[in-house]
Amino acid sequence: MTHQENRQKTCEERIGGYYRRTFEEIRRLTGREEITRADLEELGADIDEYLNPDHDPQDEEEPEIDQDEARRVLRETWEQDILSIDRSEKVRVCFSWGGPADYIDIYISGQGHEREIERAVYLFQDWFDGAEREITGDDFEAICELFDWLVHE
């Protein structure tokens, strides 16, 4: 096995599959796609609980899934799997926009009295190129002191 075959794929190479699976599930949860028997089987659900109660057992067609009930249960399951829902705000302090442009992006997290400047990044961009630096240490403390009013808006 060569080194190339043995290496783990990069996030850029892997993101497509993760994105596709996540949004297939979101489309089902929002009713944009039907929930199938396979979806319910994957959860280990008793499919009979989700069948349309008006189905005539004499009918040769397979009974339809009660989409509203299946969606309700899938949402409950999906919400339990969410690790966190985080709110943050980005404030941009722009010093110049032309070529070159430079600015600081300040990320504020929390709500109410719990708001704080979480991080700050200095960005410098010129035609078809750009660089950024995480602001740390004394420089970060200076940013927090200078823009503390942003937190209390």
C-alpha cells in the first residue's frame, strides 16, 4: 500500500458526503422530502406505528407512512443528537477596503450579561490574495478594552 493510498482524506475531500447526508435529513425533517421505510428502519423504529391508520388491509398496495407523525418522532431523535446550538456575532472594524484592505473581525458570543468578545482576527487583503492573523495576548486584551462597548450594545 502506498503512502497516498494510506493517507486519510482531507476535509475538502470528505465534506461533500457529510453535507449531503446532513441536508438529506434536514429536507426530510422539514417535509421537503418523504420519509421512507428505510429511514425508519435505520432508526430501528416499529414501522407499523407510522403507517397511515386509514389504510385498508385488503388493499394490495403498501400502506403509506404517516409523514407528520414520522417527522415528529424523527425531529425528537434528531434534536437529541445536536451537541449544541451556539450563537455568535461577528463585527467587522474596517480600516480600508481598497487594494489593500485591512480590517479586524471581532467575534462576540453569548447573550445579555453573558456577552463577551470570544476572539478577534486581523485580515489583510490585496488583489487575489489575502492573509489573516488570530489576535492573541496583549493585542487581544487591547482589542477587548477598545471595543468593550460592542459587547454592551
